[in-house]
Amino acid sequence: MRMSGMELAMATGGSWQGGMPDMISGICTDSRHPMPDTAFLALRGPHHDGHAYATEIAGTCMALIGDAEGATAWGGIDRPRLIVADTLAALGDIAAAWRRKLARTLVLAVTGSYGKTTVRSMLVHALGALGLDVATNPANHNNLIGVPQTLLAVAEQTDVAVIECGISEPGEMQRLAGIARPDAAVLTGLGAAHGEGLGGPEGVIREKSALLAGVAPGGWCVLGTGVQVQLTGRRLLPAVPCIAMDDDAAVAWSLSGSLLRLSYGNECCEIPLVLPARHWAEDMALAATVVMRVQVARGDTPALAPIAKALSDWRPVPGRLQLLPGRSGSLILDDSYNANPASMQAALDTLTQLPGRGIAILGDMAELGADAAAQHAAIDVAGIDMLVLVGPLMHHLAARHPEATWLPDTEAACRHVGAMALAAGDTVLIKASHGMRLDRIVAMLAVKEAADAV
């Protein structure tokens, strides 16, 4: 980004003290990585206050942005200081102002209870392979801090910005939509994820759908399987045109083993997948549908074949059903980054399709709210040869499966897994919410010198 001091003041409603910079080339929020020609914006968190670090990095940054209370200690700093009412809100306001300057960039926002990171990565991969200049979130920077930071890093010549939006509290999605002002939106699916913070299943649907309501006039949406029915029944369909994956207007798919067949009109394409994962197949059809709609929006003729070719060498991001070589010739399915009931079931269904002994190491799924116990107990583990369950919530599933090994926490699980015998032909699925830190078990079982996915 490049914005003048006057533009920053107008965007935030703030006032400059100690002068006003002519031009700022970025907003820095991490005091560990200050950058020249940027403004350091002091965020407040539960365990830190960025205002306290301003003095040590003021010599690197061109200006400081803080609230009135935090800036009381900045009087001796010889740098321009923009005083705002709330620094988190100011970060979003600055990003929204920069978004308005991205006239040639198609901003494509992606959300959902499950699949959003995978679909985002597929979209970025396919659009980039088709020759477009694409920007996207780094890692999981998809909240009220990460989305503004992502937008501020989008250059004016960017063709498409694929912005993943994640929420955990009411009102967050409306704010994210207002900041990103998407030209198009994708809602992958709706389920129980983050139900605790969003007010249960109805709250999840209401809050996630707020992204669609924020699509700019003239924009469009693509809805994952089943989403259109959920929104229609609650009168939450947006005013802009929508393509639903349940409709003939979407790319159709079928999966035979690990061979995915995509079809649209008279075109049919086949893609060999690394795993016989039905949710990957569904996500690829969704991504292909979105990319074809992007082609239409750009005035290009949509064609399935080059999209399928681009998707054929897509690989999952780390921690999202990534296939790794394991000790003793086994294979590790690292899905340890996150979990909700839908993604947990999809991973288990994939494991049962693989040859050899299937071992599942499953940990608690967080933020499910009042239904958490029932959601854990309802997981279908039929066809799993060995089941290791970790955490207090997984005890509800263990109660239904006396053959399973239940362990109270990750420390106990690490000790158990350390003594577990694996053999060639075994496939070990490791999945839980990120807070369970089952990535520690992945590190124990994966062959460390083989860093790349199989």
C-alpha cells in the first residue's frame, strides 16, 4: 500500500501529532519486524500492548499509530503520531480505504464452516497457473487482524485477491465484509464449527452468510453443496446472482477410487488425486466453478480443461490431510491443524478407503458449544482398525467404543504413541483442533528427513 498521511487521518478519523508524513508505504503491527517507510500500529491484546514497544522501534518506522491512552507515553518520541479511538478498528479502516484503491483487482472472499482453507489454496493454485497475478492470506491470517494485513499487502496491479475470512464471534463477518468489500464470495459449507462463539448452528449460518450480504453490487457468489437450501429456508440468500453446487450451472464431479472426473457442458476432464478423498473432489469441483466464473468476470471464455490441468498438481497445505512418509514404512495423514465434525468425518472416510491397516489418532474438536459432547459421540469410526482418542471431549466417543484407547491429554498420547508399533502398509490419521497440538505426534511418527509430501 501507499497512502498519504492525510488519507490515513481521513480513513481513521484520527489526528496527527508531531507532524504528518507525506507518504506511508505500509502498516506494521509486529514490533519484532519493523520496516522502514511504514507506520507502526499498536494493537492491544489479552497478553500484550503494542504501545509499550513503540519507543524501541520508532527509529525504524516513519510514524506511529495509537490510541489516546497508549500514546500518553510517546511524548518523547520524535516521530509523527496518529491518535485514533481504537487501533484494531483503525487497522480495518485503513485496509478498507486501500481496498477502494484496488480498482483493477477482483477481490474474492472465501468462508465456510469447513473447507475454506483448502478451497482457497486450490483457487490460488489454479488462478496462478492460468497466468493471473494472485494475492492471498499468508497461513491462517483470516481474522480482523489478518484480513486487513492481507489487503494492505495487495499491490494495485494484482488481478485477483483471494481472501479467506474466518470468524468466532458475532459481528466479525459483517466487519470483515465491510473491510474487504468483495466483488465475489464463496461459502463452502455450513456446520457446527465455532458454534460456541456464534450462538449454535443457527448463529453459524447467520454469521457466515453475512459475507454474502457484503458482496458489492454487480458481484456474484458460489455456494457449496447444500448451502443454498440452508440459506433459502432462512431467507438469507443475497441479492446478487448465486451459483449453487447443487445446480446444473456448476461443475459436476464423480470419484472412482482416486480418479476424479469433472464435467461442465460438453467438457469432461480427469484428475488423479493423491488420496481417494471425496471432500477434495467436491472442493475441486467448487474451485473449478469459481475459476470459470472469474474467467467470465474478466471477459474471458471459460474453459474447464486448463483449470483441471492446473488443479492436477495441487497439493494440500501442511496440516490439512497432508500425506507424509512415516516410520517403519507407514504413511501419515497429517490433518492436525484443525477439526470440526464435518472435516473429521471426511478425513475418517478417506482413511477407510485406503488399503492396509487404518489407525486414527483423534483429539478434541474445540468451540462446538452446548452440543460438543453429542458431536464427538456421533463421529462414525466404522472401518477403523485401531482407534486412539485424546482429550476430555473424545471420552464421549470412547464410551461408545470400548475397543478404543482413550488418553486424557496430548502428553499421555505422546507417551502411548511413542511405544506404538507401526508396520509397512499402515496409514495413521492424526486429527484434532489446533489447540490439542497433535502436530507433536505427527513429528514423532513422520520420517524427519523426508520433508516433502508423498
